[in-house]
Amino acid sequence: MYVRFLERFQVAPQESIFIDDTEKNVLVAESLGFHSILFQTYEDAQKRLNSLGVQ
């Protein structure tokens, strides 16, 4: 799924942000080079997105 996404949208994992509420999925995405966020609360996710330059 991760590689298919990258191929379809022609982006590098470093240019992508993966958000999920399952730690296993987040760890896989991180191992592939994605910026990753383990979703626990909206506020925490928003802070992490802001730290990555997403407004």
C-alpha cells in the first residue's frame, strides 16, 4: 500500500506525511522514510503537522 501510493502520486516518502491510529502502521511508514504521526488526539496531530510545516 505504501509503495503503491508513492508510485501513483510520484512522490518520495520524505515528501509525504502518514497519519494513522495504529502504531504498527506508523512504524512501517517511518521505516520507509515517511514523516509519520501516530494519531491519538486532534491537538497532538495538529502540533506535529505544524512542526512539519503544515498549517
